[in-house]
Amino acid sequence: MRRYAFETFDVFTSRRFGGNQLAVFPDARGISDAEMQALAAEFNYSETTFVLPPADPANTARVRIFNRTAEMAFAGHPNVGTGFALAARAQGDLLRFEQLAGLVEVVLDRDAGGRVTGATIAAPQPLAVGGTLSPAEAAACAGLVAADVVLARHAPTLAADGGNQRLLVEVTPAALARATPEVAAFRAIVAAHPELGGKLSLYLYHREPGCLRTRMFSPLAGTPEDPATGSAATPLAGFLLRLEGGDSARYEIHQGVEMGRPSLLLASAQRGADGIRARVGGGCVPVLRGEAQLD
């Protein structure tokens, strides 16, 4: 029987049972693609990561990310949590992960005493802004009406920076509180928009003094609601900088409150020669260690 050690973490939080859950297999050599997908479905977390030797020895590792239903090119909290898990492999405080979307740089975060508390990652690609959906379509996915969508600055807009596209939707505070994912609406919209490739993730946000409040729904990928979504926070940060102008911006993002898993994501964006690039970071807390038995 083959045995594989794993660890679980709560990411984008400083306390257990907050933030977003993550399972990490620090040595996944010998686990097949089908087994990785089955293990990710078994954990039933938003994502699970599998660590393999890098193709280029100058990099730290090859990291594969699976959600409940498919492999992902890039995701936020899996990189933050895997960086925390592999802190002992860092060169200085830097780790470099090979992924389908490109090379992801992870910088460890430390407290005043030098203890690793979390990590900050750079999205592997510059901001790419896609098309828009109507307010009525976006609202329907969250059980809302078109009047709940704030249009003063932008229409519901697709954006990405290495991972899946997210539909960025500004809503009223009351709408953010009562939103709920409507799977039938998601299915109807991807059927009506073949350019979406069968995928749609809704990232709702509202501005509050000094921070952003967000919620993320992705039921077609098996995640009705996500407590912390780094790969949505980075395109949101980049998109807001694009709208607002300036050379750089920082955003404190609170997510997961309605789920009882409050999360804090610290996102930033900066203009560069190749466009707008974003980063996101936060804390991590170890939760469980165990062993998976295969065969």
C-alpha cells in the first residue's frame, strides 16, 4: 500500500477555523492525475495541492492545484498555504513554484521575532480584462436583481491574471449581505455565452471605509461559496488600479464573514512595463497532519 503524508492549513487568517482550508501533499511523487483529483474531491476543500520536483532545479517545486472537479492553472490561497508549508525549502524568504499559468513567486512573511506567519504571492501574469455581462445576468447568479449592481464605475467585468476569469461585480452593501449562489442562473449564462468555456466565477465586492468586503461564488467548479480567494483578489486589485489611475495601490480585503470563516487578504497592484501586476498575502495556521493510503 502506498502512503502519502499530508498537512492541512487555514489560509488568510491568524486563527484556526477561519480563512480558507487547504490540504498540501509535500511529496506527491507517484500519485497519478486521477488520484490527485480523487484526493481533492475527498478532502472537499476549495483546493488541494500536490508538490513535485521542479523541471528547472533553480525553482523550488512544481505545484499542481486541484479543486473539487478539475486542475487549476493558478490559485491564490493554495500558493500562500503551500509556501507556508514549504518554508524550510526557501532560499532566503523566496520560493518559486512552477505551475500551468507560469512561475509563481512566493515571499514568506515573518513576525517581529522572525517566525513565519504566512506568505505573499505574485500573480504569474499581468491583468487581462475581458468582456462584460449585463447587470441582470450578474445579479441573477447571486439571487439578486439588476438594481443591486452598482454601475457608477464599471459594468460586471471579466478579469484574470493567470487563473480562471472572475466576474467582478460591485454591489450595494445590502445586496452583498443577502447574496446567495443560484446554480441554475450560472448554468444558463454559460450556455448563453460559449466564450466563457463553461466556466463562471462571481466575485462580488463593496467598498467600506479603509477596506473592501467581498464574496465569491463558483458553484460550477464545486465551490458554492469560497471563504478567501486570492486569485480573485489580485485581478480585483489590478482592475481597481486600472480604473482609478496612479502607479500603485493597496487594498485590505475581508471575505468569508457570511460563512463564519472570516478572512483577511492584503492585495496590492502596480503598473509596470508589461501592464498591471498584482500581489496578495496573508496569514496561515497549521491545523492537521495525516496520511493518505492509496491502492
